[in-house]
Amino acid sequence: MGNKPEKTQSSSNTLIGIAFMILNALCISITVITSKQLAQSLHPNQVVFLYKIVVLAVIIPWCFFGGIKKNLKTKKLGLHVSRGALSVIGHLCFMSALYKMNALDVTALAYLEPIIIMIIGVVYFKEQFTITKVTMLILSLLGALFISCPSIITGEAMPIMNKYYIYIFLALIFWAMNNVSVKILGKTEHTKAQLFYLTSVSSIISL
């Protein structure tokens, strides 16, 4: 009986987390389509810089609200800087691929990122490997493969691999490393501090 409130709270937090992840997926989809549209008239590097600087401008009031010293205090500035660098390099690779490839192919391959994150989680953070997780990730891998190479299903000749695919895989690696740093920073750093340093460093590097 004593554990019931804790279980209820845990279930509630899980549902909230799922809701935020769904919202995140929606926002990412909108970002990809918007970036593809902007890439028609702007260089990919310009798109990345504009994206980072706009995000920074939007979150600054929120980050400063409640006290700058309290919200932005950190003992891991080096890791914040590294995360900002990984984020912007990942976005530059992603935009370079999006500039030359079909948006659907790019997005499908981008969703392979959880596979890399899962491997890192198991190896580095000693997280549990379940049959359900493995099954879902395998299905994701097959889905991305079928979307980017439909000839596998139709039986047509395999197309020559677009050389820009390498940019997608580089982006996935950098983003996966970025996610690992988020997990480490999340143990001690305020959310506002993480976002502020991430966008600030990313804006400077992309500039």
C-alpha cells in the first residue's frame, strides 16, 4: 500500500515523458521540412546558424527568469562546450545531406539514431537490454532501409548509394554523443543552464 503513490507518480511521469517525446518528434518533422525549404535559397551553413541564433533569442528570457546566477551556474562548462560543438557539427552534417537528398530519405535514416543511443546506453550506462527494445529497433532499421531503398521490396536494381549518406551517419554519431552528454549533465545541471550553454556555443561555432 505504501508503494502505490510512488508507482502512480512514476506512471504519470512516464506518460508526460512520452507526450513530450511525441511533441519533440512533431517539432523535428516541422524543422526538417522548414530547413529543406530554406535550403532552396540559402546555404546549409546559413540555415544552421539562423536556426541556432533564433533558438537562443527565444530561450534567453526563459533562461534568465528566476535569476541568472541560479539558473546558469555550472561546474561542467567544458562538457557544455563539447555538447554545443557536437550539436552544431551534427546539424551541419544533417543540413549538407538534406541539401542534396530527398527529405523523406534523410528523415528515415535520421531515425536510426536511437539504435546508436541504445548501444551506448547498454555499453556505457549499463542499461537493460530487453527483447521488446531490440525488436522495435530492428523494425525501425528495416523501415528506414525500405524507405531509402524501396528496390529491396520491388526487386529492381539497387541504386548507386548517394555519397551524401555519409553526412547522415556522421550526424547520427555526433547527435548520439550529444545525447550521452545530456544524460551526464542532467544529473547535476539545471535544464535552463543546459539549453543556454548549448545554444550559445552552437551559435558561436556556426557563425
